[in-house]
Amino acid sequence: MHEYTSTAQVWGLTCPGFPEEVSRARRWTRDILRGSPWAEDAELIVSELSANAILHTASGQHSGSFHLALAVSAQAIALSVTDDGGSGTAPKVERQEQDAEHGRGLGMVSVIAHRVVVHESDGGHTVTAELFTAPSVGGHPC
């Protein structure tokens, strides 16, 4: 394979910031990954990240939205949710008490995913969760 050739496939979806859009995001993810052994994990991750965008950022306010990106290659599945920002703090993984009712979502995502990255920009936050589907053989992951 030529070093500049990629076999990764990328999809994107923008959803209005309504709670019912979380189920749409899950269904979209499930449909794209149909047949993959990682589909259920990916669906759970997208559900949590989408719900966080709606509940904790301007995405869930009037005329807000969130954007999903899903990239699939032979080595990894990358799931990203970008919110509209406005929360004053960036998402972060925190250890919560066992009986805590809130604040456990990103911790759960970090246990399921092989890597979680939070990127903050002027317009919001992007949380990317990566599932490594195959061991890397003699190269660098993209």
C-alpha cells in the first residue's frame, strides 16, 4: 500500500441538541457498524458522549447541536462528539464515589475505549474515543 493511501471510511452526522437525538445517534452508529464485534461498545460510547453534550454544554440549549464523526479502519474505530461549548469547563474523566448519581459517564467511556482524547477549541469540545480493533503491524497508527 502506498504511504498516502488510506482505507479508512469516515461518516459524519449533525444532530439538534434534543434528548431524543441521543437514540438517533445510537441507531446511526449501530447501522454503520452492523456486524462488527465492536458495535455495542461503540453504541454505548456514542450514547454517553451525545448525552453529555446535550446535558452539559450549549448544545442542549435553544438552537444548539452536536456533531458526530465515526472513522473506521482495519486497525481502529474512532468515535468523536463535538459540542457547542459554553460550559466553562472541558470534559474530563473523574473518579466518582460508588454511589454517585452523576459524573461517571466519561469514566465509563474510558474503561470501554482504548484511548479517550478531549480537545478544546473556541467553539466547543471534541471528545474522541478510540477502539483498537486489530494490533498494529509494523507501522504507526493514523
